[in-house]
Amino acid sequence: MEDRPGMLLRPATAGDVEDVAEIWCAGWREGHLGGVPNELVAVRTSESFFRRAAGRIADTTVATVDDLVAGFIMVVDDEVEQVYVAAPHRGTGVAQLLLAAAERQVSNNGFREAWVAVVAFNTRARAFYERAGWIDRGLFDYQASAETGPITVPTHRYTKRVSPEP
């Protein structure tokens, strides 16, 4: 699916794992360091992002710009789990394209409402979702997955209606 010249959305492939992991690791550190428990920071190593990206190919969609991976989303059921854009592509429309695709995926999964967890510290991400029409439903404890077991992270739950009432 093409939105703009040179910009394309497609399902991720095994060949995208390294790019996804690099974008994910850099973006996660930028948006989370200083705002999440140290226990989570300790397990979010570069290697962990590579392992997680490799294991999540089936539910990952990438945005490419001139055939280079510029960002990605991961959607599971009604949760938009991950939305990341490489720094050089921020402000170019890649994030909006990816978020719209995530909303469609949630709708296609049979849900009327999508949700995403955003750490309170990440004001840039929170502002992005609010500009896109997402509503902050307040603080809750998100259970971040880790090989050692879930780690509780204080986050804001944002929601958005993605399909009309029946």
C-alpha cells in the first residue's frame, strides 16, 4: 500500500529484523530512559531488541522510504503495542501513516476501540497520540514483558475508536 511517492507499508520479513531492532532500541531508549523502572532498563539491551524483533515478524508492519525501513508498528488484538520511527524520518508523515495502519489492523481484528500504553515520561509520544485523536484514559500499571517475567511500568492508557458502532 503506497501513501506517498517513495513511502510504502508492507508486512515485515526476516530481512527487516536488524533494521526494526535498531529503530526499536534507539527509539525506546530515547522515550523511556529516566521514566521507567531500572529493572526494565537493565533487560532492554540491544540484544533483547534483536531477539524480540525476530520473534515478532508476524505481527510487524514496516514503513519504507525509498526501500529503506523508516519505522514499524506491532499490533496484537486491540493493542497497538509498538510504534517507532527512525529519527531521520520523524516529521515526514511516516508516523501518521503507521498509526493509521495500526488503527485499521485493530478494526480488521474485530475491535471497535484500539489502545496503547505510553509512559508518562514520554511527552513527545503522548502529544503525538493526542494530535491523532487518541484520548488519555489515565494512569495504569502496564505489565512489560521480560525474559525474567513481567515488569510493572506506570503508563497512560490511550484509546481511540477505530470502527463505528454496529
